[in-house]
Amino acid sequence: MSRARLYKTEAIVLRSMDLGEADRVLTVLTPRLGKLRVIAKGIRRPRSRLGGGLEPFSDVHLVLAIGRTFDVVTQTALEDAHLGLRDDLHSTAAAWYLVELADRFCEGSADSQAAFSLLAQGLAALDAAPEEVSRALVARWYELHLLDAMGFRPELSQCLECGSALEPNGNGYSAVGAGVLGPECLHPALDARPISPDGLKVLRHLQRTRLTDVLRVRLSAAVQRETERLLHATVSAILERELGSRDFLADVASRQEAMVAVGAEA
């Protein structure tokens, strides 16, 4: 059965691209229809009736008309523009990273309810004042839960190779296998990197905890770098590509750390 000529959906704008003199093509993630590419005709004209809510990171309600190449945005209603994301560079960089992860993992996927919910939660958390949340923790939580939703849940409770319960020390983490190996099962084929007891503890906590319960957690710089490195390697291995937004986020984070260090010395 074909869809109706007009249909409605909530969506989060992932990215946009100008087309012609006045149009814009949007890539959006929806709860039930997967990832869509739609066109907002005339949106760049000063008096466009579509308004200014169709920007990346925005949560919107759309009315769409079936089109030949792209379905056409006919009406919009803004749910949340996440304006706070644009007031802080670190928040902006983290938001781009979350959005790019959703964009890559939901390629061609119609089962997008979980991914949509996770992205909405992540963007809402990053929209808060910088002093209220750890941007790094939001990114790590999002990586772990998106991997789980997409069928790549990292194994953190037992050895990936033999299934034995893990002891705190001597373990390795395999990005290729997406899980932890006990000391007896470490071998070159899975390219495991050492994982510290604190690193494993943090990953387990993030994997089983709601986002609202980890927003104020603060990690040591060493554990923060370790968990970021391990999950970044996992994401890259699964997607078989590097994410451009990740370099932007890392650069912004390093600059922020440098500024904090200078302030502390002063």
C-alpha cells in the first residue's frame, strides 16, 4: 500500500545542503521512517513561510509531500531548536559528533526509534549549561548506547573469547571484536589494547546507566582519554571509516584543556 500524498513525522535535522538559489536539501532522522532526505523549497528567501527552524540539531515536526526525487517540506513546527548548542564551541563540536554518528549508523535503516531517542537525549543534555554536564561523558554514553541499539553492544562483563567472568586486572579491549578479553585470551589477531580497571568500571557504568544519572560524573584526565580512545577505535572499526567531526571535537577539547591549565597556573 502506498503512502498518502501528505504525511507527518517528527525529525531531527542532521545536516543541510543549499540547492539552487533558494532551496535547501535536509538530511533528517525520524523515529519510524529512518533517515530521510527532503527538500525545503524557498527556505533561503527572506520571507519563506517555513521559518528558521530547519537547522542542524533542531527537533522539528514536519508535514511532507511525496516528491519525485525528494519529498517536500510543506509545513514545520519547532519542537526544540537546541539554541544552547550554538553558544558554546565545545557543545557545538560534541553535537556535530553525535549527529554524524547517527548519520553513519542509520544509513539505509528504517528501524530508527532507538537511535532517534538516543540522539534526542544526547542533544538535550549538551544543550545544558557547560558547567552542568560533562560533554565527554555524554559522548561516551551516546557511543555505547548507540552501538547497543545498532546491534554492536560491546561485551564488558565476560571475556569475549572464552566467556569467563573478568577479573579487574590484566584485561585487554579489542575494538575489532568490540569487547574485553581476559589475560589468558589475549592474542594478536584481535589487536587488543590494555584496559585499566577504572576504564572498564567506567564503561560498564555508562553502558547500564541512564544518561540523566551520569551527567555530573567527573573522570580523571587519564580515564577520560582511555575510554575515548577505546570507543573511538570501536566505532571506526565498525564503520570502517574515520569521522570528520571527531577531529573537530578533539581539537576543541584539547584547546579547552590548555586554557584550563593556563588558568590554573595563573
